[in-house]
Amino acid sequence: MAQPETVEIILEARGLSRHFGGLLAVNEVSFAVRTGEIFGLIGPNGAGKTTLFNLITGLTPPSAGALIFAGKTLLGQRPHQIAQRGIARTFQNIRLFGGLSAFENVMIARHLHIRTGALAGMLGLPSARREEREARERALGLLAMVGLAERAGTQARSLPYGDQRRLEIARALALEPKLLLLDEPTAGMTPSEKHGLSAFIRDLRDRLGLTVLLIEHHVPLVMGLCDRVAVLHFGQLIALGDPAQVRSDPAVVEAYLGDE
């Protein structure tokens, strides 16, 4: 009899908690994200979703519990170290460098992977010139991938809202992540823009071999895009499963979905 394939886990939270004074923002949350899947995180405002992202990316240390990425702990790692390990994110409120061009925004992220030091760059050594050329080519390639090749020289603040969202994703991809965290990527978009970005996220996953973990309030998009969905409510995980299971879970309907 053929043995079933082993499901590889890229990220695992074990009893993860975070409190701020008397507020328990994340309460003993445990889940595992499988390599290559699109994993959705939903729940009412204040459920702890963005706090969970901050725990994963090292912006906030956990009060208790463990985080395992690619078989190794994330605890004690600083944000730049976690980014180097292969986790990148976008933010609910876009955090681009508005006065810099789209190209410059992506190049800033690319420099995390430049290994020649500042002195080599100042001296114009061949290794530094080669790395800088490769970084520029990669940055331009990412802008083309997100449909912004013709706007590479445009200031980020001058881009339409939807293009700013795509630029933020391009900047995250410049870090060469294995796991991409998207915090409400379709916030403020029209229905047609949401549909386009949903297809774009799926294409990125397939083309780059990414694992995607996203927070999203637009429930129909989550149910149509994600392989599995987790639901947080007052910092607790109340449901986890495929979209059909989660949609019909009585606890989820009562806490979040209602008549939706």
C-alpha cells in the first residue's frame, strides 16, 4: 500500500499568547501553515489578527508560546533577522516611502540581500558592481511582475491606491520570502480591483512557490481564494479548516459571519 504524502509545515504557532497590561490580545493560539498553501485569517475587528502578524514578524514579542518557522524557532529574533530567514509582510496601512520612486522602494528591500559591504561599494569593486546590477534587474523584474514596469520612476505617493498596494507586495517580494504575510491587501479597493488582486495573489503563489498567510475582511474573497481558514475571536482561535467547514461552523456564524 502506498504511503500517504507527508504534509510539510512551514510555520507553526504553539500556545501563542500576547497580553498588553490587562488586555489579552492573543490567547493560546495554535495552528500550522502548510508549505505552498494560501491560509486565511479572519475575525471581527480587535480579534488579534494584526497582533498575530506582529508576533510572527518580530515586531512584538510573545508573552508565552512558541513560533516555529522552517523547523527553527523565531523567538528572540529581530524583524530584520526574520526577514532574512524568509518571512516578508505588507501592512494594513500602506507603509511606502512616499517621496521615493516605485523602483527605489523595491531597491531598499533588495539591499537586504546584498552581501558586499559598504566599503566594496564605495571602491567600486567588481563584486559590488555585479550585485548592484543584479539587484536593479531583480527590482525592475518585480515591478514588471506586479504591473508597474512603466511606473518605475513614479513617486510612490503619486500612484493610485491599488498600484500602491501592488508596489508594497513587490517590495515584500524583493526580500525573497518563503512565507508572504498580507495584512488586508484589498482594503479600500473596488470589487473589480479585489477580484484582480485575488487572482494575482494566487498567480504569485503558483509562479514563485510561495506560502501565503493573509488577513482579509472581505469574506467571499477569503472563501474563494484560501485553501484553509482560521478564525480569531477576542484573541482565541474558534475555528480552523477548509472554507466550507469554517463557513458552516456555528461558532463562526454567531461570532462573525452572521447572515453573510
